Amino acid sequence: MSAYVIYQAQVLDAERYEAYKASATASIEAAGGRYLVRGGAVETLEGEPPAGRTVVVEFPSTKAALDWYRGEYGAVRQLREGAAEARMYVVEGV
């Protein structure tokens, strides 16, 4: 079953964040993930809109998503420190 990593971030340092994005993309692709949503315009339908960027990444399974997060992404995540405030979670798909 596919799993989806949902990431929402408020960018604090655009230059540093660009370096993070390049490394994050490489780590996601190496782990078998693919972007479904990466930024883009948001139109609020109900409630409050998310602050900043929203990203959705599809992985083949929850295990693959967690292996990516707990593995190679650890070093990439350090690039994001101070460049953005984020929250991230994984959701199983249908």
C-alpha cells in the first residue's frame, strides 16, 4: 500500500532552503519516492490555510517512507535547520 509524506513548512531563509530542496529531492528519488505536490497556490475551502509550503511525496509503502526519513534524510534534515520551521507526517493511502 502506498504511503504519503505530508510536509508543511514556513521558509525562514530562502537561500539555505534552496540547498535543502536539492538534497531532499535526491534523497526522495533514491528512496523510491516521488513528488505529487510541491508548493503551488493554495485556495482554502474550510478552516485556516497552512502557513508556507505544502509538499506531498508518495512512497511505495509506509516502511519505505520511514526508512527514508530515519536513514538518508537525517543528514538532509540538518540542512533545513534554521532555514524553515516544518511539520511532517506519513499517512497510508488506499
